[in-house]
Amino acid sequence: MSIIFAKAPLRISLGGGGTDLPSYYREHGGFLIAGAIEKYVYMLVHDLFQHRYRLKYSQMEEVDTPSEIKHPILREVLSNYWDGAPLEIASVADIPAGTGLGSSGAFTVCLLKAIATASARSTTPASLAEQACHVEIDLLGEPIGKQDQYAAAHGGICSYEFHSDERVTVEPLALSGATLTGLRDQLLLFYTGETRSAGTILNDQNTRTQSADHDMLQNLDRTKSIGYQSRDLLISGDLNAYGELLHEHWLNKQQRSPGMSSTRIDDLYTTARKNGVVGGKLVGAGGGGFLLVYSTDPERTRTAMSRADALEIRFDFDLHGCTATTHS
């Protein structure tokens, strides 16, 4: 009897998010920075004595063939990347879906890693990320980018450059110990209490980008420039300037698509800015999820946000990316 245990990290966007969508990078090239965090999607795969596929996530399915599976990612991954006997698969996550931390991409990467391990196939972070992008973008037609899959596969704090010919250049940022400590201590993550589907916002971005909408392209060009500036400031260790740039990033992002913010989110951000926060932004497509802020007075910020009923999720950075182990 063998059980494969896999986990893939979630991520926070640190600059340039939104330029990783094919509708933009295939014409203009994309660039962003993301940090994998020690919050995970976990998966157990049992590959012996299974007569039917038994799948446990937020729901439970039991089917004879992959084509019968209702969960779209499970169906497409098993249909395209698995040729063995039926499996039992169970998944859980530290953070629920719909909160902007890249759970869908992490789920796909984690599943691909688990079944590759069950098949005794070697993988690389790049191959896992590309397979996951193929499943979500090409097979399922989701209006998403490549950031989540690459961050889950690679781990660490990296810059990702998305080329028009589909190449992706991954560069771990050379951060000093003091800078990494500063990010760990002064980047704070608060749940807004609002979940959202990224589809509406990302569909609007895709449609307007494909039609060469001037305002959208100008916004994304500025977002990409902020990504490069963010990289340079982090490498130089100027965290206060990086915090100020986060604020500019958020102001720019708010102009991108309708529904990017809400009264609750605006109130929380105003509270944070009055209590030690230099800058911050929503993580993910927008509309809800988590608010990431850079604070020069973390305890003051925590106290104020707690009074505003914003739950803090404390985190550290994951440096390993997706991993899998086999237990007999």
C-alpha cells in the first residue's frame, strides 16, 4: 500500500500582477514579482486497491472514469496526465478558495505533482507550472494568468517575466537577510471578510486588452513598470519606498476594472493607513479576499485592524515550492 502526500504553497503578489494574462503578455510581455507563503494546498493520493475513482474535496465524488468527474481540474488532469488504475484523492487547504492567494493554481500544481509521483515520473518546477497552465488556461478556458501556477511550483520570492513566445523567465530575488526579515515582520495580511470570483474582473480585463482598449493597456503598462520598480527596491533593501509603491500600485489597480474594491475594503485600507501602514493592496484579481499591507508599526496596525474585525493571517515565505513524498 502506498500513499503520496503532496503540498503546494499559496502566494502573495508583490508587484506587477495582472500582466501575466495571455491577452496582455502575448503582445506586450509581462513581468511581476510573487512570494510563495507557508500556507498550502495539501493532497493525499492512494493508488492501491481502488476500483473506482474516489475524490474528496469540498464535495465527494465516486466515478468509474475520469471523464465522469464533475470537478473540472480533477477531470482534466486525470484525463490528460494519468493512465493508471483508479485513485483515491483527498485535498484540503489552509485558506479557502476565492480569497486571492492562488489556490486554484496551487491545487492544479499539487495534483500534477502527486500523480507524477504515483507514476514514478520526474518533474521540474517549470514542467509542473506549464502543465498546470495548460490545464487551466488552454483546456478549461479560464480567464487567468500564469502567476499562481509558477509561484506554487517554484516557491520563494521570484520575478517572473512572461514572453510573447510563451517562454517564462524565473529569477529568485537576491534579497539581503535584513530585507527578508523586514518583509517577514512588516508585511501583514488581513482577510477582508469578502470572497469573490475573479472571473468577472479578469473577463473584463481580457476583453478590453484584446480589443486594444487604450485605458486598459496604459494601466497594465504602468502595472508592469511598477513590477520592475518593486524588484529594484526590494533588491536594494529600500522597504519604505517599496511600501509607498504598493500604495501607488493599489491606486492604479483600482482604475483597471469595475468592482475592484468595495466600501468594506476601502474602509479597512483607510484604517490601516491611519495606523502605521505606508501602502498596501488587495492580493489577487480584486473585489475581495486578502489585503496585504506594509507597516512601519505592525503592532499598532494589528490592533486597529482587529478592532475593525479584519482577521490577520500570519505567514512566512515558502522557499521550496511544490513537494511530494511517498509513504508505504
